[in-house]
Amino acid sequence: MKDEKDARIGDVMAPFKMAGDLVFAKVMGDTAKLYNYLRDARDVLLSPMKTDIATTPYDVVYEEDRVKLKHYRPVTEIRLKTPLLVVYAQVNRETMLDLQPGRSVVETFLNAGIDVYMIDWGYPTRKDRYLTLDDHINGYIDNVVNFTLEKHNIPKLHLMGICQGGTFCVVYTTLHPGKIKNLITTVTPTNFDTDASLLNIWARALNPDELVETYGNIPGDIMNLGFLLLNPARLMIDKYVGFLENVNNKDFVENFVRMEKWIFDSPDLPAETFREFITNFYKKNLLIKNELEVGGRRVDLKKITMPVLNIYGKHDHLVPPAACDQFTSKIGSKDKEDLCLDTGHIGIYVSSKTQKEFGPKIIRWLMERDGNSKEVKPSEKVSAKKTAPKKAKQKKL
């Protein structure tokens, strides 16, 4: 038993050991350099460090089952008449958009006077196993939208989707176009018939039925391992080489730990939603073909007629440009724009260089299209209780 445990520990530590061998090989020939390096590294690692993530203040204003709606507290006068709702993927956590002060998309939006709401999908449990795409899109998202519209007494809101959350937003917008004023998709896959990403190739080869029967909800650790194996040299060796090379730099170490906290904070995926997503999107590519059905209704991309901004990364290994760049040609909107940034899947939100382009672009784009929101008459107010097709217990705070 002890030998098996030691072997497992050895497997986990192998990338770190390899990284250490590479780094120390560079400095072993210079005793003074090695001494200074180890001294500084000791001082950094033993000193108090600031590694908290998602520190921007917010209030949970709506809660339903495991799903929460965050409303970030304004820091300046609200300049947009219409609030922005952000929908993250169910893989990993929405805290990526608020990693740390100075590298926070949320902070950038708040400083510009945008009223920001964000869905926190929470951590699925066994009871969530049978929740479908319909439950999440026509249930939870629609309930959150209805709550926000009613709270602000407006007919429409701005909607922004991230990765798989962007795919959810595309589907939602086709089914509820009258509630969306402007749509922003970022690193959002809509065309899944591409070999430009190893993820697409693997997903098409998966048997989701076997995985669901084996695990029920798909463990977040399994998903994380799959993502790491997409590029093991960079994601499992290079990053630890970089860590050891900079372990004497406190800012670098703090940023490294923040990112590791986010990466390994991985919720499980609801089983039936996972099964549907793999089958209908990756295997059959139904969305871009206008053949997808959710909740008994066909998802017709031509019903997206509001302004659309579609942003993706040139070097994205998870959602490559080929998965994103067909979207705007399939929708009904005349006001639409594609923007390909010189970055990767995560860098689009945290890279210092990209931060100067990504957030400001969205802010300018929304400011130009916000306009004056028409107030809804009391008799026309949207009620979550009346319109939600699949509403479970909810708590408004």
C-alpha cells in the first residue's frame, strides 16, 4: 500500500521534478548565483503573501438551488442605462474575470460605470445529475434575466457569455431575443466541426453515455486532467520551469498561486448537460447548422438580430478561431463585429497586454449602443414566476 501511495505521489510530482532539474542545471555551475537564488527564494516563500482571488465586493441578489446571481457594487456613477449580465462556463469558475486588483475584467467594467451582474453556477451535487441544457438555459438563465429586468424596470439587458457560457448565451438569445439588447460572445465555440483543437478531436471520440453511467456528474478533476493533457509540455512542465526560475520574485509567485487556485477550483459538470453538450455540439455540430433543439424549440441563429460583438483569441488551444469565426455570418444581425486578439484562451482575460484592448473595446462598443432604455409599464413587467418554465425553489435577497 505504501509503495502504491509513493508511486502516486511520484506521478503527481514528476512535472515539478523535471522542471527543477532543468532550472538547477542552469545555476549549479555558479555557486554564488545559486546561493543568492536559494536565499531569495526562501525569503519569498516564507514571507506572508497576498494570493486571494475575486476580491471585488458584490452582493448575492438572487439565488436558486446551487445558482447565485452576483451584483457587483458600483464604484462610480453608472453610465450605462442598461445593466450587463455575464454568463461564465460551467467548467472552472467565474472568478477568472476578477482574478486580482489590476487584472480584473469586472474591475475594468465597474470603473467605466457599467452595472455588472454575473452568474455563479456553484458546485453541482448528485441531485443536479438530471438537469439538462433546457433547465440551465430556459430555467436558470431565463429566471436570472427576468429577475434583473424586473429589478431595473427595463425590457432588455446586455448579455455577455464566456466560452461554454457564451454558447449558452447564443442559444438563449435565439429563444428569447426580445430580452437582449446587445450580445457579446468571448472565446465562444459555435462551430464544433474543426480539428484545429485537440479538444474537439477528443470530444468527438468520447462516449458520453459511458462516462455518465460511470461517474454520474463528471468530476472536475477529470476535466482538469484532460485540459492539462491537451498541451502537457506547456501546461505541466514549462509553467513549473517558469515558477522555479522566478521563485525569488514575490509578485510572480503570488500571481502563480492565484492562477493555480483558479485552475484547480473545478466544479463537477451536471451529467445530462454534459451528455447533451458533447452529443449535440461536438459530435453533431447542430448549433451552427440551425438544427439544435432546446426545450422543444429550434435554435435559429437568424433570430439574433441585435448588435453582436464576437471576440476570440488567435492562439486559443481550447476554442480556436475556426470554432468562432463562422458565427456572425450565420446570424440575422446587421450590426456585428468579429475581433481576433493576439492571445490565448485565458490570456484574453488576464494578460496585461490584452487587458488594455479587451475591456476597453467592450466598454466603447456598449457605450455606442446602449441608448435610452424604455421603462416598462407596471402591467408589462416581466415576472419570473409567470414566465419561467422550470423554476425550482428560489430566494431573492
